[in-house]
Amino acid sequence: MIYIASDHGGFTLKSAAIEHLKQKGLDVKDMGPYEQVDWDDYPDYVIPLAKEIQKDIKGKGIVICKNGVGVSITTNRFKNVRAALSWTPEHAKTSRLDDDTNVLALPALFINESTALEIVDTWLNTEFSGEPRHIRRIKKLENI
């Protein structure tokens, strides 16, 4: 399952990403918002997404706001949720390879739709390397 949430700043990109993922036959759960509301707050949608990721070990999340920072800060407050704010496919790939990220944060204001969808595809298609040094580092984060 791919959980996806945004705020008003990421709403348009979220809608495009949902359509893109569904066209690929992937299971997507829209965590909101469900309409463009210029005064909404990203924690209202991102916190429920992070809780779903905690329960669904194989699940992945995508969070989007204007600069991607607020949504990534929020999700990274949850145990066993590892979010990466990525703006290029290459960066997203290394976040999966090295850090086994399970949430991708996107900065809607700084990337176009085409780049965003390429980032999403790269991130979803990249597996964690499983290298001992990366596993060791991730384990050190588990009890913070």
C-alpha cells in the first residue's frame, strides 16, 4: 500500500501522483486533503499517514507540501518512520539504498510534475541495499 498526503501546497501534485500510481496498478490510499483548501494544516493529514506506516511495515508513504520540510519533520517524529526530502531521482534512490526510507517527502514548489513522478517511480523501484553498515546505522535509531 502506498499512503499519500499533502496540504494545500502539495494538493495538485498529490492528485497527479495518485493518478500516476493508479495507472501503474498500485494500491494507493489518499490520506487527504480531499479538496483544495488554502488554510489547511499538513499535520492533520501527515500524522495519520505516519501512524499507518508504523502499522504497515511493508507500506510506503508520500507526503507533499510547498517545500517538503514540514511534512518530513512531522513524519520523522514517529518511531520506525524514515522520511527523506528528495528533489531528484538520484537523491531518492540513495535514500532507499542507504537509509531504507519508507516515506518520500516532495517539495511541490521546487519541482515540476514530471520530475516529481520520476522521483516517485525511482524511489518505489529502488530496494534497500541491506549492507551491514546501513543496517547498523538504522538500528542505532530504533530506540531514540
